[in-house]
Amino acid sequence: MRTVLKVVDNSGAKKVMCIQALKGKKGARLGDTIIASVKEAMPNGKVKKGKVVYGVVVLAAMQRGRCDGSEVKFDDNAVVLVDKQGQPIGTRVFGPVPHELRQKKHVKILTLAEHIA
Amino acid sequence: MISDIVNVIFCLGNCVLLVNLRRMRLEKCWFCSSTVYPGHGIQFVRNDAKIFHFCRSKCHKNFKMKRNPRKVKWTKAYRRLHGKDMTQDSTFEFERKRNRPERYDRNLAENTLKAIKKIDKIRSDRASDHIKNRLKTGKVQRQKEARKQLELGIHLVKAPLALAQDSSLCLPKIKVNVSQAQTEENQPMEE
């Protein structure tokens, strides 16, 4: 809640603020979906400021445990905007994404990604 | 070096997760160059998609402080740069990163495991020899200094009677200037 996340796709939004984590009592982590409100947007984008959107967390500064026991952490908190079905709104994804997304069935985001960490 | 396809079953809370094809790779810590075994350390992914592996929080914290490992004395990077540790050796060729997975062959696996042990021993022997050779000149110097010190301070080692009897073990004559002011100050202290 109230966390401002960067948007790493070309859907038009630049910054969103989390208003609800869809899963988890303690909040959303890497790979989870959130409901967010767009705080900052590009002038000609698919998404306008003030819109309520769904997003998938693709970068999280908090470390997430991996299956082999190691932990991964990223530089900042970022999200890719999706629709209710989980399909990304934008057509490009910038920066690295974690392969935790494969487990969460966000395959489309993985295919669009430049680099899978 | 050899990749095995490992079937790992993990229990995460309530649900059971079947994870296949998770290869295990021993990484090198970015800061101190020690091996990071599975289950240890943190991986940091920068926004330009460069991945940094750290073996423990010490290295991670040094990284966050923006310290250059080449300037931090206890890291392998510093030691190699300053010639403290062996840099060029044929045994290092075996450890280069290979991205092509090998098809599992039992004989190959067995031979490789034997070879790993042997190469490890050879490498560590060569590395310790390198250090020994490096320290050799210092050792000779220290022995020379010790000999000189013995000559000067023989009276601390041998009894005065032995010194008197054996004229070769005599003290070298050293002149010490004692000022008048010093002797006057000392007297009240003695009482």
C-alpha cells in the first residue's frame, strides 16, 4: 500500500502507487500482482493519470528466496501493467525480469523481456 | 563443470512444488572471489541486468559502500593484482565457465570427479609454492638481522661469568652521553 513503483513497460504510465496487494497478508513480493493507481503518466499513452490498473511486480528491492536457497534482490521496485487476465497492456518491457514470473504463469512478460535474471 | 539435471521437490509452506531442470552452479563472489555454494549469499541484479553474486553479507556491505575490491587487502582481486597470489597457471584453464551443458555420461562424470580432486591439489600446491618463494627473500633478511641482534645483545643471553672467561664474547663498547641535569632529577625519585 502506498508504495510508488516504477513502470517498466511502454503502456504510458511512469509511476504507479500500490493500493492493494492481491495476494499475501504481508504485502506483495516479487512476481505478485497488485492493484495500483497511476500517479504519473506520459501524455500520449494508453494509460492516463488517475486510472486504476493491475500490475505485476517485476523488480523488488526486497530479497526473494530462490529454490536453490540463494536470494535475489534488484535495484528498485518496478511493475509491468497488466489487465485483469494477466496480459500485459504494453508491448515492450525494459530492463531485467526475474524468472519467478514463469512459475506465476506470466509467460507473455517473459517473452517481451530484454533480459531474464 | 558437469551439469546434472536435478529433480528437486520443495515444500513451500502448505503447497508442494516440483521443480525440474534447476542446474546448480558454483558462482564466484564478486567482491572476494570465493565460491558461493548453493544456499549461501545474495544475488544482486542491477538495472542494467548485470548480476553480482556475494558470498556473505560482509562482501555485500562492502559493495554497497562502493569499495573497489582491487583496493581491499583481503580480497583475491587485490592479492592477484599485487602479485601476492599466483595469477597465471595452466590449472586455471579447467575452471573457466562453460555454458554448454554436457550430456550425462557415467564414465565422464566419474573421471571428472577424480580429476577435480587431483587438479585442486596441484593448484593449491603451486599456489603455496608461489607464496613460499615470495617470502624467501624476507626470511633471509630476517635471519641476517637476527644474527646481528644476537651479536649486540649477547650479554642478555650468556652469563656474565662466561663473558668474562671467554674474551670472544665481549660487549662492543658503546658511548652513552649522560647530561648533568638528568642525574640530579633522578635522585629524589629513588628515595
